Amino acid sequence: MQIGGKIFGVNGPVLTVTLTGEFKMSEMVLVGEERLIGEIIRLSGEFATVQVFEDTTGLRPGTDVYATGGQLSVTLAPGIVGNIFDGIERPLKAVEADSGVFISRGVHVENLDIEKKWSIRFLKKIGDTIRAGAIIGEIQETDSIVHRVMIPNGMDGILSFVAPDGEYTINDEIARVKKADGIESTIIPAQKWPIRVPRPAKRRMTVSRPLITGQRIIDTLFPIAKGGMAAIPGGFGTGKTMTQHQLAKWSDADLIVYVGCGERGNEMTEVLEDFSKLKDPRTGKALMDRTILIANTSNMPVAAREASIYTGITIAEYYRDMGYHVALMADSTSRWAEALRELSGRLEEMPAEEGFPAYLSSRLSAFYERAGYVENLNDTEGSVTVIGAVSPQGADFSEPVTQNTKRFVRVFWALDRTLAYARHFPAIQWLSSYSEYLDDMEEWYTANVGVDFLSKRQEILRILYEESELMEIVKLIGSDVLPDGQRLALEIARVIRLGYVQQNAYHSLDTYVPFAKQLKMMEIILRLNDRCEKLIKAGIPMNQLKSENIFESVIAIKYVVPNDQLEKLEKYFTEIEDFYNKLYEKNT
């Protein structure tokens, strides 16, 4: 390393540096004797502007700033899965061992364990022609994830050396590639990749398969595709974090990257404790065996918060390149945008709406557009699905972060304070939420769920919309004066809200619901609606229908029928027919 400049001024995490050597834009630098990590964010004449990812207390003008020659990068190698990192990929367990509970200034630990040996089984041999992204070997990283060792970019050529199967550290030579110019390059299991540069893929593909979450309101009413983008906006206490926890626990993604960006430390502690105890429903193994946590809590340096989501999505892209389907949870992008605003203010940039920088929308789009379903360079298929929480102040969805996010995502799960305060969870408001992936996934639904799944979904939504319109009248004159047909619509909507849309994350039978059960539950509700409509048309009053307790019986299905005993749902069709025949015969 060489000295590239000296500090001229300090403004919080932003330094003005007088150039004495050469710096490049986005270059990682080390500041002072403690070698604080920073990044060049502006070059202007004789000065450079550096954002520091650590506490700058005690820095003074004249302090040396060292050039590293490379961009801010993450180490990509076995050992990532099941680990917890800070915003710039420092493992927090190693940091705790080095400096205690809180991260001290200038702490330097290896991003990954460089002494641990991994058992590698090689898939290529000497003389094989390979190109960037080719899978050269496999490592059983955790019980759930096989790590595929890939050839880095720029390494196209012929394998001149391949090590025998055995145990190696992430820095050991495992192969050599002879390029077309005759130069040999060494391959090790670890790669470095700049966090702000998307990893390449052969081509982007049309999204056509849903990310199955086991949450009825998401899977049925507002689904997200693998490789899709979704936002969960909501005010304080509406359940953003809890909803993301449910998605992380139960979605059918191969790997979860959970980024706690500016969240409270106790929430990240809860994630750690919950995930370490949970079993993966797909494999029966520990959930942490397919989870990566990035914790940048609200008391950590603001510049590192800005970097944390890029660290997370770079790691997600790395596992996508192996052929995995990865879901990234960013909680929350509002805290990330606040970090942008603070740094922009210290840079004395012209503020835009509500003080956010003018480039807020371009930064959001650059982040969300790294999601996608792709064909990788090694001919495998993988995806990164991005689900970002948004925390608008005062639950005001017209604020800039929510509005700009809405421009780029295709799924919008709007959390409602009224539903949350009524203990209705997930508190996703069906009137203001939407999904634009339904047409893309219609073929999948037809082949894997049922030809009439989407039509039944549409009917469920129609009833909920009708209830919303009728409630405006009920508020004025009450429900008793409504005709029986409209009173029935309100009652069926109540069954849908309580028995289908509402879901209990803490109930063993209700926390996760497979597609087959979701479809059957919809069919039962719509069968009940059909029979009740016929009874109303036959002149049977609504009071008699409600006296039979059939509505409460249907609401209780979610707590009665286990997910692996769906044959028990058939009795509800019989109950509905008996209810219909009994009332019809009694009144005709």
C-alpha cells in the first residue's frame, strides 16, 4: 500500500483528502494508523472525497490515507452460509472475539475463515477447456447447500493443473488455467467481487414460476415470481419485519440472504435466535444451513449501512451463479435511503424532495434491477428475488422512498395500520396491494395447481372489493337495513378475511399452508357462497343461514385440518350440501 493523500477536512463519516498520489473512483482506501476502511466517492482537482465505514472520532487533518488499488469488494468462498456479517462483510462472531459486543474502531478480521479446510470433489480434469463461471468442483458447505467452486471472470482457457480430491483452505491453489496467450493463472476457492458491480449472466429470462411462501394472501392474491421484485411498505408496528421473517422461514428459495439495514439490534437478535432454533420444512435440517445474515444495526456507522444492501445482493448473485434460487430480504430500504440522505447532506449536495438526494430513484432502480431469473455463464439457471421493506414516516405512502420504490417493483404488499391494530396479520391491505406477475405465471398455475385457480382467486377478490363498497353504506345506515343478498356478501367476506386472508404465524397448522390446501379452502368458501346465494334467491332469510353455524365452521378450517391430511377437507363440502338441503327442504 502507498500513501495516496492526507486528510484536509473531517465532516462526520465524510473526509476531504488532499491528493499526494493516485486514487480511482470507488477505490477502497485505508485511513490513519488504525486503517479505517473507506471508499472514494468523489474526485475533484487536487481533492478526493472519502466516505468512511467506521467511526471517525479522533481523525485530524494531516492523517495519511492509503490507496489499496481495488474497489470495495466482498470475499466469495465457502463459509458464507450460516454466518452473520456486518455491512462490509466482517463476520460478527470474529469481531466479537476480537473487540467485544460492540465493533471497535479499526478492527481487522478475515472476512472468512482462512484456516478451515474444506473437502473438495473436483468435476474437471487436466486438459479440459473451461470458461468463466464453469463449475470446477463441489464442497458440502452446510447440510443443505453444496458450494460449487466456479472459475472467476477472465480465466477462459485450458486446465493445465487440477489438484486431487481432498481438503483445502479457501486460499490454497486448486487448479491452474493456461490462457490463449500462454500465461498460466492460479485458481483458488475464493473470489473477490466489487459490491457495486452486478455479476454477469448469459441472459435474463422471463419470470414464470412463483416463489411459494405458504402465506395465503401472498401465494393466492398477490404472488411474487422467482427473480421478481416486491416492496412491503408499512408504518411502525404493522408487521414488516414479521412478514419478512415468515417469507425467510417458509419460502421455497434455496437460500435466504437477510439484510438488517439500520434496524434495531434486538430485532436482529430475534432473527438469530429464531433462525438457529427452526428446522427447514423442506430438508428437516437447521434453517441457518441455508441462511446468510447481514446485520447493520441502527447504531453502526451510517456509511456501512449504505453499503450493506450491495454486500447482500452481491452474495446473493454469487449463489445464483451456482444455480440456486436466492431470496434477499432488505429490512429496510428506508433506513438505507436515510443513510444516503445523511451522506448527501454532508457532501453539501442540492437536496430533492424531503431532503433525499436527487439520485435516490436511480440508486433504488440499480438495486432492484439486480433481481432476476437468469441463465448463468455455466448454463445453469438461477434467480435472485428481492423483497424490500419500506418504513414511511407516519405510514405516508406518498413519501419519496415508497413512491420511487413503487416505480420499480412489480409486487406491492401494502401493510395497513388499521388491520395491524385489529390483530389481523399479515396486515396486507388487499384493496391497495397488487401483483403484476399473474399473467407471466398463468401457465405454471394451470399445470401445477389447477385450471380454475386464477378464476377462483378473482372471485375471492371480487367479494372483498364488494364488501369494501358495502361498508361505506353500513357506516351510514347500518347493516340491518341491507337486503339479504348484500348481507350475505358481507358475511362471506368475513369468512374470507378471518378464515383465509388472516394467518397465524404462531399456530403449527396455520403458519405454512401448501398450495393444494389453499385451493381447497377457496373452493369450500366459494361453494358455501354459491349455496347460500341459492337459498337467498329461494326466499330464505339471512338470519336462518347464520343460525346454522356453518360460517364459523368454515372459518375454523385453518386450525383443524393438517396440511398432510387434505382428504379431511372433503367433509366440509358434505357439510355445506347438508346445510343447503336442510334449509331448502325446511322452507319449501
